Amino acid sequence: MLAAERRAHLLGLLARKGKIVAKDVAAELGISEDSVRRDLRDLAAEGLCQRVYGGALPVSPAVVDYDARQTVAPDGKRKVASAAVGLVRPGGALILDGGTTALAVARALPKDLACTVITHSPTIAAALLDHPQAELFLLGGRVFKHSAVTCGAAAVEAAQNVSADLCLLGVTGVHPEAGLTTGDAEEAAMKRALSARAADTYILASSEKIGTASQFRVLPWEKVSGLITDADPHDTVVEQLKALGVEILAAG
């Protein structure tokens, strides 16, 4: 089988099954695992898959830049945001992550809601300036322009000095085996720092993120209270997450 044919086969397998196990593909095609791994490296370099131990997973579409992400699944993000707002209690303290789904949450919060919002996203803070009853705390640090958030040592240190009832956290990948992932190591560390300061953490994930993975792990499933998604409740990945004991809050 030619290299181009192998690549097409691998991409088809990824689309059908949602994962590639290198040793199984090697046995099926009668080639070495090294050949499969080499093909996966090439596909990953082109952004067509996310390599993981033993094979590959679908790559998340949410790793493009901030402006481009605003055009990805806007209806799904609005549905997720609407469901997430129902978790925010009057008088409560909310840690709101950055990103386009979190921005949809900020826009969906009732303007007369009295609460405290802690965020490391300047765009989130700006979106809440016209909410007169919302007390805002903006955590400073180095600005990671890709996601329009602060991160790094200063931001993590600032996060360690706050606490909240609820954390609404965005990720780029949601997968039963890979867990919750994102595309930058420092951003992943910041997300962990934010989650650690809240009594409950819920993940915001529109359907295009379900079953995908990015390079850096944010949290294992046992560290979160639940997942808010507009994905089909009978989706194979959603069913696998339920089997792991993950609480799924259906959006929309």
C-alpha cells in the first residue's frame, strides 16, 4: 500500500472509529508499527490528528486563534452558555474561564444578577462592565493572545488567593481516555489553578469538542463535577463518559 493510500485509510479509520491504535492498524495492513507511527507523525504535523500513546485521536477544531474560534459552532456555544447560567446562584462567586464559550456565558448572565465574577480574561471582564450588580475581579499576568487570557506564574499566584462556589472551565478537547485537554501548557496550568479554587467545576464543551483531544491535559475526570454539552445524549463518546460516572448536563 502506498503512503498516500495508508494516510487515507488512517483518516477514514479516525472518522469512523474516533481513534487509531497503531498496533491494530499495523496488523491489519501487514506493515510495521514504525510505519504507522511515521504516518501519524506526518498527519499530526499537518494538524489532521492528535497523537497519543499507542496511536492517535481526532484533533480538536478549537485550537485555531481566538477570532476564528468565534465562528466555530456559535449556536452550540450559546446552548451550552444558557445551561451553564442556570448553575450561577444569586450572591454567589463564579470563576469564569476565558475563551469563546465562556464569553457566551458572560453575555447570557442576567444583567440584574448580583454575583462576584473572577476571571483571567479581559474580554470576559469587558463583557460584564454593563452588569451593575456583578462585582468583577480580573486576575493579572502575561497575556496569552491566542485565547485572550492571562497565564504564567503571576496569574497562577493570583488565582491561588481567590475562592468561589463554582468554576466554569473551557477546554478544547473532551475524550474518555485522554481526559480534558487544551493546546498550550501554561494555559492548562492556569485552568488547573482556577479549578482548584472552586467548590465545583463544570466543563463547557460544545459538541464539536466531544471525542477530540489536544496536546496538554487539563484535568482528569474525577476532578470535575460535570460536563455541560449540546452533544447528542446518545453519542458514543457521551455514553462512554456516562459509564465513567461523569455527570452530563444536556444543553439545548
